[in-house]
Amino acid sequence: MTETNRTVRLAARPDGLPDASTWTIADEAMPHPGPGEILVRVAMISLDPAMRGWINAGRSYIAPVEVGAVMRAGAIGEVIASHSPAYATGDFVYGPFGVQRFAAVRTDAKDHSDLVYKIDTGLAPASNWLSVLGLPGMTAYFGLLDVGALKDGETVVVSAASGGVGALVGQIAKLKGCHVVGIAGGPDKCRFVTGELGFDACVDYKADGLYKALQAALGDRRIDIYFDNVGGPILETCMTLLAMHARVVVCGAIVGYNDTSKIQGPRTYMNLLVQRARMEGFVVFDFADRYRQAQAAIGGWLRAGKVKALEDVRDGIDQFPAALNDLYSGGNFGKLILKP
Amino acid sequence: MTETNRTVRLAARPDGLPDASTWTIADEAMPHPGPGEILVRVAMISLDPAMRGWINAGRSYIAPVEVGAVMRAGAIGEVIASHSPAYATGDFVYGPFGVQRFAAVRTDAKDHSDLVYKIDTGLAPASNWLSVLGLPGMTAYFGLLDVGALKDGETVVVSAASGGVGALVGQIAKLKGCHVVGIAGGPDKCRFVTGELGFDACVDYKADGLYKALQAALGDRRIDIYFDNVGGPILETCMTLLAMHARVVVCGAIVGYNDTSKIQGPRTYMNLLVQRARMEGFVVFDFADRYRQAQAAIGGWLRAGKVKALEDVRDGIDQFPAALNDLYSGGNFGKLILKP
């Protein structure tokens, strides 16, 4: 075999935004699948805001990526060799293949973050299995319906509305008859969120006057569910506009991922008391044994044209560092996917 | 009738801690009960941290006390004249009688904060109806058991542990087999909390090293329920020690009542995500139609000697301003009650 495996490894933990010194990109020998393992040719890699947290030294909800290791990533690929009776050459699979062109992995991981499963490219295009049918989709689905306990016709606000999670949160809420307001950066994204995704309104957080703009978008309504992907002043502002018995779903806090000095608590949290409201965090892996259920539901909406998969696909494994940083500057437009 | 009614009225909204200019204390003509009203001789007045919020201009969960009005307070007293068929002279009642010696009130209020009901001084001494059987008791009971959804044997931390609410939260949690850590100001209060109230440990927040002291008090345990009466750095610290699926019950935020510059959001709130935890606010009035149930339960524990009513009773209506401010400096020892 003359092929080599091009990999992105963590060279050093970054202080702030990752840069050239954070990553080592190199050609390596092909991996060989051990007993029970499969060898996968990676077709598409998911780039997620949470990646920044994975390369910090401390454990949060998942163990950190070790310095020197291939960067962790969910990905899809084709099985090209199998030492597992459950998988055959030619199967398409989702798994923790990392930022590399080939991966040899076990298929019986107990940890939900290391789950491997076959995907049905007849049900939806392969890329969808990283977006609306992948972790962003699962995050939106369970965060909104289970953690948020959405009721038909409620008022929903979601930040990072043009991102992989936010776009689906709003579309599902619209399907459930909700009034949906997105928050996104810049007029182009806002136009997309209302025009293409069908949200009722979208507020540009980069413009002045977030509170007034959000208030105008809500009219007489107050927020039943605020689905928070960003933290910071946007979270703080949304908490002043909660309805009685509102739910604040804590999904992420992009604002602080690269600059911990920007992490702030919402000074307006006592609105939780005034409005008898709750704020709740979750980790999507906890719902792993119900992914199939969510994928069937979202797959049905996709085929019926009720939900759009919004994807921003980049080409070439060497683009990984730049593409990842786009997530933190708002340079992506939909779910960011890298073809290695 | 030669008697007069001594009253405490709100003279001006304070900026910061209330002072002499906040209140007008004067003798007035006796009130006369109108149709459907009762005239009550006020025996004991409840002083609550929440009072500071009631004299701000803005509405929070309850309308503000108007400038010129008698200060709002829950109180107990004896009916001395009745124009209501449901009440007779000599009945002891709880109601929104305010900081004054006599009150004429309707008994059919629809608003739960204005509820009037008879109390059974055979079941417990009158003062108990302002402490463990009154709003502090109801707050502790429903906040811990309903909002916090306490499970037997969990680990519970409560701030303002020697106050009217905190003392009962910890005692109920002990009854349920929990490991209970209080947070209080100063060694005297901490000794009382462990010695008299039977908490497993008490951390002095006025000493240095809150995090380390709390960690030591918890040992290998993490916090299943943090019942927060104070906000600020104590809340922020407790959120770093949450167990999986923990609940943070938002009951109050004494730290910011008199100095809004001290209001801060907990910068550690992303622990809600890591621990799949929730933070939830409540207002005790929402549980008004279940007060009888809670009073029966707590009354039973009182008679069985399983719960102590911790009361700090002050004499004389003119002591109201000083006694109230004691609540904010930590100068009280248990539920603060004023005999007018």
C-alpha cells in the first residue's frame, strides 16, 4: 500500500485562539486495524465549537485531547477493511475518527462519545449525518424537546441561529407552531435565518441595541425557551425577557471558549426567581440511545422538505486550522464540515 | 376608644441600606373595619430579607410598597372586631397586616401574597406561625422538596444557614437522611448550626478560603442541592462543586438587596452543562394552596422534637428600622420577629 495517512495532531495547548503552533499536520504511515477494529477512509469531518474545550488541559464533560494525539472529531467514512463481524467493506459509518484521512477504531466503545454506527446514505446524503442527523442535529433535537420541554406555540429564541445547532433548533420550533427569533452576527446571516430558514425574526447582535432589537422582535411576547449557544451579554439580555416558567437551555458558551476573561455570569439571573424559570445544561452524549429516534424524525422532516440542512463544506485537511477558527469569528455559514 | 395605631410608613425609597429617612413612625387614628373586613390587634410581625426588594420602585414578583403606605409585612394577630362571617372576635389569624399595631383588612384577597387565614395556636405557639409554619417555613419546605426535588440521602448545601429559611432547609434535609452543610457568617452561628440544628458541618463565609473549607466539609461528596439565599461569590463557589444532575434552588440574593453593584452572575454557571444540572427560581406564594399540607408536616416534626423553631424576637415597633437592617448585616439569629 503506497498511501499515507495525513493527520492533524495537537502540538501544544493554545492560550486563546489556536494558531499555527497549535497543530502539526503531517503524512504518517497508514494505520492497521487490530482485532475487532475497522479501518475507515474518512470522507467528512465535523468541526464543532466544542473542539476548543477539548484541547484545554482540564477535564470538562469529556477527557482532554492529549498533546501529540490526533485531534478528536466526529466524522463519517467508508469501511475499507474490517476485523469486526458487524461491519463490511463498503459500509458507511459515523465514528470518532479524528482529523485525519484514515482511522482504525474499535466498534464496541462503551463511552457514548466514542460511539460508532452505520449510517444509511439512502435516507439522507452523507454530509447530513454530520449536520442535522449528526451531533448538531441531536443537540438541537434533545436540547429543545427534552431539556427545553418545548410546547407547541411557545416563543423560542436561539443564538448562533445560523450555526449547525441553532438553525435546526429554530426550524424544529417552527414545525411545532412556535414564534421563533434567531440571534446571529451580521445582516447576511440574519437575512438567511428569516428568508431561507423561515424564522419569524432575526436580531443582529453585532449591531447596537440588542435589548431593544430583541424586544421589538418579540412584540408582546416573552421568551418561553432561550436556547443559548453563546453565553455573555446575549445570555444576560435574554434573561431579562423571560416569560413565566421559562427555560434557559445551556448548550454552549462560544464567547468564552478562546478568551476565558470573557466568561461572565448572567447578572440578570434573578429573573429566574421572578419568572419561576429554570436554566439547565446538558450534554448530547447522554441521549445516545435515542439518536435513532431523533434521526428518524429529522429524516422524515428532511424528506418532506420541512427542514433544511445548512452546511458549509471546506476542502482539504490542511484547511482545518483556518476552518476551525472561522467557528469562533462567525466566519461559517451553517454546519462546518471538512473533506480531508 | 382612646387607643391609637402606631404605624411604620415608607417615607422615601432608600438608595442602598434603609436609614432614618426611609421610615415615618407615628401614632395615627385607629383603623375602622369596612364591610367584609376584620380589625386585628397585631401580635407579631415577620421581618424578611425580601422586604428590601418591596420598597424599590420597580415591580419584581410583587408590586412595590408605595411611598406613604404602611410597610408591607406578614403578621399574626387577634381579631378584635369582625364584619366577616368567617371570623370571630378572639380568632388568631395570619395576614398581610403590615408594620403597625392594628390593621383592618379584607379576608377574601385573591392575591396569594394577601392571603388571610386562621392559625391554630393549639398546634404550635403563635410565633411559630411566622417562622417554621409561616412563609420562611413554606419557602424552605417547597423550595427544597418541590423545586429542589430532594431525594433521601443526597448532599445538601444551604447558605444563610442560621436564618429562618436556611435553618429549616437543613433540618428537613437531615430528616430525609441527607448530608447537610450550612454556610453562615461567623463561628457563633456555625456552632449553632452544627450544635443546635444538627447540620453535619457549617462553613464560615467570613473566614478566608470558602472553596477549600466547603470542599473539606463535603469530603468526597459533591452537592446535589444548593439552596441559595445569598447569591454573589458563595453561589459562584458552590456551582463549582455540583454533583451530576444537581439542582441550584434560587431563593434569594441578600448580597445585592442593598447594593446592586454587588449583584453578579455566577461566572461558573457552565458547570450546569458539565454536570447536567439545573438552576431554578421560585416564589413561595405559588404554593399557597398547599400551605396546609406543609404546616401539617412541619407541625408534626415540631411536636416530635425533630425540628426546632429558631426565632429572634424583638420588642417594640420603633425597633423596626434597626431590626430590619440586622437582616442585611447578619445581626439576627434565626427568624426575625417584631412584637409591635
